[in-house]
Amino acid sequence: MLLNFLDALRAAGIPASIKEHLLLLEALDRDVIARRPEDFYYLARATYVKDEGLLDRFDRVFASVFKGAMGADDLQTDIPEEWLRLVAEKYLSPEDMEKIRALGDWDAIMDALKQRLEEQKERHQGGSKWIGTGGTSPFGHGGYNPAGVRIGGEGRHQRAIKVWEKREFANLDNSRELGTRNIKVALRRLRRFAREGAADELDLDETIRGTARQGWLDIRMRPERHNAVKLLLFLDVGGSMDPYIRLCEELFSAATGEFKNLEFFYFHNCLYEGVWKDNRRRFAERIPTWDILHKYGHDYKVIFVGDAAMSPYEISHPGGSVEHMNDEAGAVWLGRVAHTYPVCVWLNPAAQAHWGYSHSTTMIRELMNDRMYPLTINGIDAAMRELTRKR
């Protein structure tokens, strides 16, 4: 089994050597971990993977070789699991849909959810009030309500303002081959700008040769070749971003190949008080956003990548995040980043023609001072031009 695992890693392009394989066997022989699948996963990953960009490929190989060995952690809630199964679908006529109205503002929706959790004593399906499946209640899943809280299940109408479930996201693969090298060409505008603004350096070899030929000191200079661009890349991942995974991987691959001083972080929907490097550990190993603002200087340029499609509450209200109770609204954190890093843009993979139909996209554009660009070749080129402007 372990030899098959080693072969599969190599076939996937992960440089796993026999030395590392023997090291893993020695660690297992000495019982350095508990005999749990999750512990073995992290031990194997630490042994074989030396590049964060290969984590996603390692996960796919691990899942393929050790099928069923890794189970998702149970989501702890007070709602019985059987309630979360879609057992029926209630088809609504256009007239019925017109009669459905949202409860009101954010506080009213969350207060109503809390009250119904306390009152409801049995399983429910269909209907317009209780938490269940297939109905028109604002709570549950599988039904229709334009401003509800989805609890479990699959999103069907993409209209929920909050989602009560545990979701798994995958890391982006920075080795993804570009569908077109034009993305790299567009990104290089930043590098060219950095070289133009850099000081020349002494070309010692040419100076010696020139001096020997001329008989006097002939100093020769050459342009600084060092890529001085410093870049922070914030990547939205999961949920509505799933259709754009390949496109984002192409951008991620190009960026990691073009910029020496690049730091990347993941977030979901909107920036809050914490970001992460590994999507499998996004709840256990969060990096405080405050730490980033204090660690990286004002000379860093910032690129956000996301479709900006979310409930407006996630941007405007504390507690609006779909995954946790955030103490401060997303708009507050985006404002802090824009204040700390004046050179900041947002790349949106969604079709630009659709931006005007999304209230959250409009809000994000305003917070970014209208510096939102489509994730296309022309859009990347325009964003790089914006980042190279002197302020």
C-alpha cells in the first residue's frame, strides 16, 4: 500500500524520494503519531511535500490511494441529522413565489431562527414556518425563500444569506499549466515597472575589460535585474468560486512563477479578522489579519481575487459571515487593508456584464474605490497598470 502511495505521488509530479519513504516508515515504526488516519495524513504530508503549491495534488493522491480512510469531522449542532435530508421537493407556482417575502433585516432573521430552534420539537418537511426541507420557510434547505438561512443540504437557488454547515475547500495548485501564457505576460508589467525604478549596479567584468582596453578607468553599469515587486495575494475559495477554480489556478501558477516576493492567503467571500494558508486547516490554523497588516510594509501591492458574490450582510454587518460570528463587518477589514496598502486592486472572475446585478459586487467595488477588474487578459493588464501608478 505504501509503495503504491509513493508511486502515485511520483506520477502526480510530487518529487517523493526513497529517502523520504524510508523516513516515513521509520517514523511509523517508532510510533511518533497516534494510530489515526488524520495523524498519518499530516505525517505523510510533512514528509513528502516541501512546496505549499503541491498540497492540493497531495490531497488528491492521498484520497485516491487511501479511499475511505479519512472521514470528515462531525459537525456539532443541535439539529438532528435526519432533518437535513431532502426527502421531498415542493414545487411552487410563480404566483406562490411572488407571495414569499423575506422576514426583514438581518437581526429579525437571526432572532427568528433562534426562537424556532427553541420551539421546534419534531422533524418537519415542507411548509412555511418550521426548520425543515423542501418548503418555503426561511430556515432549512431544499425549499424556496429569497432571504433564508440554509441549514445543511445542497444550495439550490444560491440565495441564502447564511449557511449553517461545515464545508471543505481545496487549496489552489500553483503548478497548473496556463491555458494561455498571456496571463504571465500581463503580470510582467509589474516586474518591468520595478526594474525601471531600480538603481543600476556595477558590471564588474565589463568594467575590467573596458579598463584594460582603454587604458583608463572605464566604469560600466547594468540595470538592476532583481525583481523588487512585493505582492500580497488574497484568494477567495469555495462556494460560488468553485466554477472558477481552473482560472484561479492559472493565475496562481503565473503569479508564483513571476514574483519572488509573493505572499498568498485564502479567505471566503469577504475578508474578516483571520485568513489561512491551508484550506484543510482553515479553522485550526488561522492567521490574524492584524498580524498581516503589521508584518508587511506599506510598499506591498495587494491583489484580491474573488467573485464578490455573497449576501450584503457579509460585508455590512457584524455576524454576517456564513461560517462564523465575526465581531466586525467585512467592510471594516477591507477598509483597513485599503488604508494600509494604497496600491490595491480586486480581480473578479465573474462576467463583467453581470456585476451590476449583484448588490454585494457593487458594495465591494465602492470599497475598492472602483478598482475592480475582470479576471481576463485585458482585465489583468488594466489592473497591473493601476498597480504601477505612482501615488
